Amino acid sequence: FRMEDFCGGNEVVLRSTDNGEHWTELAVIPAPLPGTRFCEPHSLELPDGRIICQLRLEGEAYFSVWQSESSDGGRTWTPAVRIAPGSPPHLMLHSSGVLISSYGCRRGGFGQRVMFSRDGGRSWDIDWILRDDGPAGDLGYPSTVELSDGSLYTVYYQQPAPGAQCAVLASRWRVPEA
């Protein structure tokens, strides 16, 4: 089974109502450019009921984060738009209401970055650097959680030094003031 054979490089939205026993296709989020495909999506339902989905777009010179949105429980999606260079994304909603997306940067300034939205994902303040000391582009897959004091903890992998094996590393940080 290859996902490309199933969806032709588009991202398929599936739903289960029985804890994963059976799945129903709800929608497809089509890749925006010929020769590209979406992969590694991360979605988050916001308090207003909208679902934000950020996806990694792959293809020659297109390694980037794109976003689509659903207002009807995932049955239909807006056309995906490019948000930032880098990938893959991880979304989380901070207790302050700020939407956060963490992602890896695999071109120049290798490392981990975050972006913020204070309007529910309608606009983004991109490329805030958590670290840019990666010696190579084999890095990323960050995941961020909020700690009890409101600070954030982002875990990811990257080489800690040139020639070293990749390791699981972390950064503790705070949402910047508006």
C-alpha cells in the first residue's frame, strides 16, 4: 500500500467514529503545484470550531509549510496557501490564545523555528529562531507543549555538533510579547 497510489499526492482527510476500526474519506486537500505532494500534516481544532491543517509540501525547491482550513468538521477545505519555508509543522494553542507552529529549517541557518498567530491562523509572524546552530539539514520534527508556568518546551532532533550523530534535543522558551 502506497499513499501516492491512493490519493495521487494529495492529502486525504479521513474520519473514524469507532476508535480507528473503520475509516471514511471526508475530503482531499489537493497539492497546489505540478510535481509536488503534501505529507506530514498536523491539524488542530480551534475553540471557534475551525480546523487548521498545516502540511509539508515536497517537490523540487518546494520544501515548505502550507495551510488549509475547514469550517465544517473537515468535510471541505480551503485551497492550501504557503505560510513559511521549512517543515514539517507542529501546531499547538497556548493558554494565552496564541496559535504556535514549530518547524525545522533545513536551508542555511539550520535549526528549529516557530511562528505565531494571534488571529486564529489567519496571519502568521514567521521564522522566530529557537536555534540555528545545526551543522546540517538532517533535523526537525519539532513538537511543542506548554508547561504549567506558561513556558514552552520544544523537542526535536538534530546534530549537536558537526560530525556527531543526530540526537533528541529540546529548547525551553516563552511566547514573545505582541
